[in-house]
Amino acid sequence: MILVLAYCAVLLSFASGVLALLMHQRHNLLALSRYWLKKSPESNEKYQSVIDNSLEEKQFPIFLRQAVFVLLGFSGIFAVLAGMSVLTSKEIITDQISLGLPWLPWHVRFDSLSGFFFLIIGIAVSAVSLYGPGYVKSYDENHHPFAALGLFTGLFVSGMLLVLLADDAFFFMIAWELMSVASYFLVAFQHENPANRRAAFIYLLMAEVGALAIILGFGVLASFATGFTFDELRAAELSSTWASIAFVLALTGFGMKAGIVPVHVWLPEAHPVAPSHISALMSGVMLKVAIYGLIRFCFDLIGEVHWQWGLVLLVLGTFSALGGILYAMMQPNLKRLLAYSSVENVGIIFMVLGLSMIFMANGHPQLAALGFLAALLHAFNHALFKNLLFLGAGIIHHQTHELNIDMMGGLIKRMPQTSMLFLVGCMSISSLPLFNGFVSEWLAFQTALQVDVLDNGVLRSLIPVAAAALALTAALAAACFVKVFGLIFLGQPRSHHSDKAHEIQDKGMLAGSMLLAGLCFLFGIFPGLIITLINGVAGQLLGETLPNDAALGWLWLAPVSAKQASYAPPLVLIGALIAAGVSFWYLRRNPSTVMRRAETWDCGFGGLTSKMQYSSSAFTMPFRRIFAKVWMIDEQIDKDMQGAMNQDVAAVRYHLQVQDHSWPRLYQPIERGVNNTAKVVGRIQTGNIRTYLGYSFATLILMLWVIS
Amino acid sequence: MNWLLAVLQTMLFVALAPLLAGWLKCCKCRLQNRKAPSIFQPYRDLLKLTNKQPVVAKQASWIFLIAPYIIFSATVLAATVVPLIAVDLPTSASADVIVMVGFFAFARFFLALAGLDIGTAFGGMGSSREMTISSLAEPAMLMAIFTLTMAASTTNLSFAIGHVLNEGFVLRPSFVFALAALILVAIAETGRIPVDNPATHLELTMIHEAMILEYSGRHLALIEWASQVKLMLYGVLIANIFFPWGIAETLGAQALGYGLLAIMGKLALLAIFLAIVETLFAKMRLFRVQEYLSFAYLLGLLGMLSHIILEASR
Amino acid sequence: MNIAELDFYTQAILSLAALVGLTSFLMLGQGRLLRLIFVFAMQGFLLTLTTVLAAYSLNNHHLYISAVLTLVLKVIFIPWMLRRQVLHMNMHRDIEALNNKTTVMLGGASLMVFSYYVLQPIVQSSPVVMLNALAVSLSVVLLGMLLMISHRQAVAHVVGFMSIENGLFFAAIVATNGMPMVVELGVAFDVLVAAVLFGIFFLHIRTSIDSLDVDLLNKLNEVDK
């Protein structure tokens, strides 16, 4: 029954993709409906009006778009139901579908880990399907056909769901490739811009290189096993070196898809270019599927984790977290900033997974379960608030036709509901208490604080340093999102478009965002709801649950023991409301202190314009000076002088370019190396027919010699 | 009953904060050979502000209006977490020291947003500088907290203080370093000299004040009060964690009375120390603050390393 | 073993050990020569206190003489001499511009972790409780060498060398309850002679290349470029 729900989710998303293809088939559909009505006129009269309405020229696109997104929404709901049921029932369901190779049918496995990620995908897809119809209306049908968008969205979602269901290596790779290639077409949706084409190409290239590494990883495992199904791979006996090689290959492959520094460069190129709801799905959900892949590979297939792997994950995660947020602070493009922020959050997830591996390998499985839970909870929370932020960015782009935050401002008065939803997203991602981002950060710190149980002194010194880096990352994220919210919504409008913007009328777009914002707040106040579910995942995968899981209730959160640390979000909320309410009521009693509005104080000089506000590069200037080595900064100031002795400044031009270090240090040398190798190898193609005959002759001689 | 005591303790905390500010000002004035105002002057200032009409700029949005209440509530919530007089109160269990740091982050988020709300350059400058300094202070503060929690094996402040009390007088090198780091971080976070001058009127030297330039009336009263509570919070943290003798472990009236006297005495001494520091040192350049805070981080790191190397042997 | 179970003197010695480590770090980050010499004098003073405490708690009387020797030489005489040199050669206004201070400090911290890792087998197998401070003394030695590598002024090199000797002395106190008196006196006189010789060398270097920046010493080679 549960598996049927999962299959329905996959089939519905597939169906929504196929349905989108019918966008240009209105005439054929009209003919088909006329034929069908002629066949049996009486019983079909009631459908006549409905069909006529929907197939009418103007209405058909709207109707089809809504139908496609309705199917996608149902797919999401079924995914949520499937995930919840398998998590609460704690079963492991397996099945076989006889597609695939003749001797290797597709194996399906639906257990708690898959179910949890089904839940993530389901929530995100439901929110996006509420948002979608209003958003895609703005795309011009001639240049950006909806058929392509809908088809590939459907394939993308079904690909992700199939990856979660796969139980053998072939099925996994087929589903993985379906996910990657479908998202390539989505990234290349607005292909008339050469920069977009380049971004899509980089995305595809890195996705394929990653897939290659994953295939090699599976190959290493399979060479020690009897077959390709995951059950056989689990039973494989690997020596320590080969297990580490498999781990490195899996880390490269899944890390490339997840966006770990230094293989993250496709993220900030691809995410801004895709349509906003697709960026939301890619950033919020696809990165989590990569993390699912890594967890499945390391904790499930290989089984025995080594603490050195955990250390590698910890170090890589720390660098990604710090690098991601520092790069995010320097971006004036909103979606690029959000993409780099995803790099940061994936880094945090990897850090906590690394901690979990270290505890596991050192013989503390319950603390490993704590780390595992913190990592999965952060994955869940990130999916929620990153989706919300990208959908909000889509709304802003829709209303102001701008993505540069230096051109926005003052939108809080013009778009009040969007600003409220975006504020919830910013507060969640900055890990403020009362929202869900804080709970996963708190759990991550609690995991790091358990470091005293380890024996290795070097680990005991490194882990607190990593925790301090995590604290720095959280503080930098708060600074970044203060800047984002403040520059977009507060202050005065910096451009004409922002001045004339107004609130979005489409209820669907607001509803999708409101769903996510509500969930962020709900899981911030009652994290126990989702933590009990993840506890089941940890129990099934690692064999151990939290040290104190008997005390998990809806009110208190005391993962290790109540003596060690406890947190009760509902009490905090009540306390906050009491304190705010009392001060609010008490201070407004005096009627003579009613608030009065006046002009902004301009120090008596007058002439306050919107250009005098802080811009994004101004806000982050102290960070640029302090952390200068992290970026490649090119800053130029040109002054036009005038007047007597050229002392008077007439105009100032400021040019700032912040670039990623990985391009000249890592990727351009690789590119040059590949090109040079290709040139060298290309010398065998002389174009001379006698040389080619000579090659065949030499091969023939070689074969004769070998056979004899 | 315990909850009632906890609420009363919080209200006492909030009520005593302006007194500490007044006493600090009195010490500073005496050191600088000026005549000091009465130590109850901050109460009079707050009362005067609440009875004035707040004037708000036309461009300000609801964030500007709500921010003072949020800042005050978050600071008061942080005050419920820190044991002032008695150790065993239930509010410490609902939020530990990491949540307390989260409350400060909450208050700072909205303060920075309020600074950006009016659309002047000074507000943006204040927000930018404040977020920079707090980002750099976070790792240092966390390192100091780590050292404490590794020694006491809990992040719950009540239990940590109880643990230190029950051990008697133990001279731990890690605590020495953690104390130094926490003092440096406290000076940075509360915006005192040498990081920020709370009494300056030159906008380009302001950090905290620049964000609240536009506030007046009861809004300004709430924000001023919140910063006084924050100063007292850090003082109570330093006094009660590193020198916890005198704090009430039971809830009898005599123990509570002694606890109150003990904390007032410790805070008075800390205020004298802070006044001496403020008088001896000049305010640092903004970009020297990063060296100051990296030094605080180094102290925290050394504290943690001495805990691992010297104190707990494996 | 938990520090709470030890007696007060051992706790005090461990705390002083940590403070000696702190002074090593402070010297790494110092750009001004007079302050560097002052911190070095502080390190010597802390060492004197440690020796006195160890003498009291172990009832070892010749450590008192060691303490007095350390006080006279390392806290009073050598810093005074160095300070006189610096003021005489007018170098107290030069600032050593450390361009990668953060890297050097982080390197120092990792040296401390490294020395702990290296000494762990010895520390774990010994019942002597004060041996934990051996890791700190080894890190003082290593940090002294790092000081010599990272600073360009020759006076800083002398201070680094002296602090290496401080570290060895500290290790001796902690591990073996003080070195035999003869060795102690011999090392002390060696250090004194070295300090005097350094003073003479400074004057010569200064007159040849007109600066005490050791990076400029390669002006003295005669190979044609």
C-alpha cells in the first residue's frame, strides 16, 4: 500500500510532464473531443460545456498549465503521504519492476531514509506547484515554450523520486541521469543568452563527470560483490584501502552534485539562470538527493565507516561553509547569492555528517545518531527555507524585473505580503530562535560539544575549531541576510522599477510561499514532530537512536540528556509574547505619546536621495577588507578632476569585481591540460589515407602475433 | 512556585540594569575627575523618554516600529536564562547558553534592519559595522563557552554554575583563558571602549549608536534599556560562572538574600574594573577590532587546548 | 585524572604552565621590540614563580637557587641589556610589519597540538601528574623557533633563542624535578655569554649593513649576480 503511494507519486509527476506536451495540440484535442461527442451525444452533453470552455483558444493555455501543475501538486502530496507512512510504520519495502536489463530487473526499495527524502521532495514540489501557474504565465510562448518547461519539470521530479526508490546500481544511475539531463534542459530554458548556454554547459559537464565518479564507485563495490543489486553490494567484503577508494569516488561524485568546494562552481552559474521555481527545486531538493546518495553509499552500502572519512568530510564541509557564505556576501545578484548560500548550507550538512562518522567509527553509535539527526534535520530545514527564498526571489523578479539588489529598495511598503514571507525565510536561514534553522544549528553544536568522549587528542582539538568555524558561518549568514532583506525591502527605492512595483496579484504564488513559511515557523516551535521521524531513520540505518529518545516530546528537546542541554521552543515563544505584549501595552497607555511622523533627518543639509543609502558592496566592505585573501578582488576607482589645478572632483567611477579563486587555480589549469592532451592525441589523425591503412596493417600484425 | 521565582528574578534583573549603568557612569566620572550624576539618573532618563512623543520618519516601515519591542523582549529572554540570584530555576532548562547567544543574534538582526530602514547613510554604516564586529566575536565567544562546557559537561547554565560551585576552589588554566576571552568579547559585544564609544556624538565613530540615531520617545527608552540589560547580562555571566560563590543553591529567603547581595557586590566590582579599562584605553580604529577579536579567539583556543592537554588526561 | 582532584600547588603549576605558553604566543604576535623584550621578561618571571612553587611543593631546596638564578639572569639582566642595546641603536621606533600574522598564530596553535600529539605516548605511560606540562614546554621550544623564523629583526632572533632555552628549562623542572645544579649553572653561563656575544655581533652587523634586518645579510655575499 505504501509502495503504491510512492509509485503514484512518480507516475503523477511523469504524467504532468507528458500532459505539458499537449500544449500545442489544441487543434487535435478539439478534433478528438468533437469525435468523442459525436459517438455518444446524450451522455456527454454535460461534459460539452466544460470541454468547450477549456479548449477555447484563450483559455486552453491557462487550463493546461493549471492541469499540469495540479498533477505535479498531487504528485507532491502523494510523495508526502508515502514518506510519512513509511516513516511511521518503520518498514522496509522491496519490490521488483521488470524493466531494465533482462537478467537485472529494476529493484525498488522503500525504507525510512528514502521516505524521509520523499517527504522533503513532496513538500517542496507541492509548494512549487501552487506557485507555478502564476509564474510561468510570464514566459513568452514563442521563445520559451511551456511544453518544454512542463515536460522537463515532470521528468526532473520523477527522476529524483526514482533515485530515492532505486535498489540496484543500474536503476540508480538511470534515474540519476534522468534527473541530471532533465535539469540541464531546464537550466538551458532561456538559451538565447550565451551566458546562459555557457552556464548550462558547465552544469551538464560537471553533472556527467560526477556521474562517472559515482559509476566508478559502484564499480569498485561491485568488483568485490556478486552482482549489482544493493543487497549484494552490502554483502561485499572490502579491504580498508578499497573501501576508502570507493568512498573518495563517491565523495567526488555526490559532492559534485551537492556543491562542495572546490567542485561547486556550477551552482552559482546554473541556479540564477533557471526559472525561479526550478532554481528552488534544484537548490532545495536536488542537492538533498545528492546527500541521500552519499549517505546511502557510505552508511548503508559500505557499512563500516572509518574516522578518517569523517575527518575529510568535516574539513571539506568547514571550507565549503565558510567559502560559500563569504562568496555569497559579495554577490549583488540575488539568485547567485542564494546559490552560494546553498553551498554554505551543504557544507554545514557535510560537517555534521563528518562528526557523525567520527563518533560512529570511534564506537559511540548513539552520538553518531545525534549527528546524523542534526544533518538530516538541517537538510530538511534548508529545503524549506531555501525554497521559500527562491520563490520569493521569483516574485520579486516578476514584479520589479530586477535581480540586482543594488537596484531595489523600499519594497516593504509596496509588496507587504512578499516582504513578510521573505523575512521569515531570512530569519530561518540566519538561525534565529523560534524558526527551524536554529534547531538544526543547536543540534549541530550539541553534537560537537560531545567531543570529550573521544580518545584521540588531535580530533578533540580540531572539532572545537570546526565548531567555532560553524559559529562564524552562522554569524556571517545573519549579516548576509540582513543585507539582503535590508537592501531589497527597506529604505528608499533605488530604481524606477522598484518605485513602481506593486504586490503580486496571483494567489497561487503567495500560497506556495505561505505554505513554506508556515512550515518553517511550525517546525521552529515544535521541532519534536520532525525529530521523532528522523529518529526512526537513524534507528533503521545506524541501528541506534538518540541517547534520550524516551524524553522526546512536543515541548522539550533534550537529545542527549536533560542534564546536558535542553531547549523548549514553545516556552520561549510564550516568554517572548509575554515580554513584548507587556511592554507594548504598558508603554502606550499615555495618549499624549502618540507617534508622530516627520521627514527623515538629513543633518540639516537637505537633498537626501536614495543614492545616499548603503549599497551591497558598501555594506560588505569591512568583510572584504578583513577576509581579503578569500576572493580575487579587482577594485578600481577613477576620478574625473576639474577646476583650478585639477583639485575638484567632478565624477567618481567605482568598479568592483569579485571572482572565484577556483577558476584560475583549479579549473583553468584542468582545461588547459585537457586541451593540450587533446592536441597531442590529435596528432594521430593525420588525414592521410596511407597512414590509416598503416594503422589497420599494424593492428593486424599485432593480432596475428598475439594469437600465435 | 519555581516558575514564579524565575519570573521575579527576571523582573529584578531588568529593574537593576539601569542601576548598574548609573554606577558605571559614576565610577567613570570619578576617575575622570568630574562630578557624577546620581546613580538613579538612568531611571529618570528612561521615564522621561517614555513620556515623550516618538517622532518617526515618513519612510519608516513597520520593522522600524516593531524592532524596539523585539530587541527588548529578546534581551529579557536572554536574561531569564542566566542565573542571577539562584541556581536551580526552571527557566534555565528551557534555554541553554547557545540559545542565549541565539537571542542576542535575534535582537541584533532586528536592530541592524532598523538601521537600514530609514534609508540614510549612517544607519547603513552602523548596521554594517555592527554585523562585522558581531560576526568576528561569535567564534571567540563560542570557544570560551566550549571550554566552560567541556569542563562542566553541560550547556545548561544552572548546572554549569552548580558544577563549578560543588568543586570548590580549583585553579584551572582553561578557566583563566576563558575568563580573559569572555571579558574581551563582552567589551566588544556591549559596545564599550576600546571597541565602541557609547557616549560619542560623532557619527563616523559610532557603531551601536548609528543604528539608533532615528529613534526617540518610548522606542529609544526600550532600546537603551535593552543595552543596559545586555551589559548587566555579560557582567552576571562573568561574575557567576567564574566566581560563583554566594549564589543561592536553595530557595530559602536567607539564601536568596545573600545571593542578591553577592551578585550586587560582584557587579559593582566588575563595573569599577570596566570603568578603569574605559578610562585607560582609547577607542580602537575599526579595522584593529579584528586583531582584538582574533586575540580573544586565540585566548579561547588556548583555553580549550589547555583543557585538553593539561586538565583531562586520556 | 581530573584537575579538581589535584592539590593546589600542582594546579598552580599547571596554570603557570599555560600562562608561559600564552607569553610565547604573545611574543609571536609582537611587532615592537621593547614590548617583545618585556614579554620575554614576563616569561622569565613566570618561570621563576613556577620554580619557587615546585621547590615548595617538592621540598627541593636547590630549586630555590635555580629560581634566583633565573630571576637575576632572565628577568633582570638579559632584558636590561637587550633594552639598552635597542635604545642605543635607536631601533625602538622600528616596527616589524608581520604581513601574515594570522597564519603565524594559527601555525603556533597547530604546533601546540602537534607537540601534544608527539608527547602523548610518554605522558600517558607515566604516573607523574605534572608531565602534562611537558607538552606546553615542548611547544614553547617550537614557538621560540617559529619566532626566529617569522621575524626579521636580529633582536627578535636573540629573544627567540632565549625562549627556546626557557622552554628547555621549564621541561626540566616539570619532568625531572629540576636539573642537577652543575648543568644548570653551565647552561646559565652559556646563555650569558651568548647574550654578550650577540651584543657585539649586533654592533658589527649594524656598522656593515647599517641595519639589523637579517634579510639584508645576503648583501654580504660576493657572488656576482
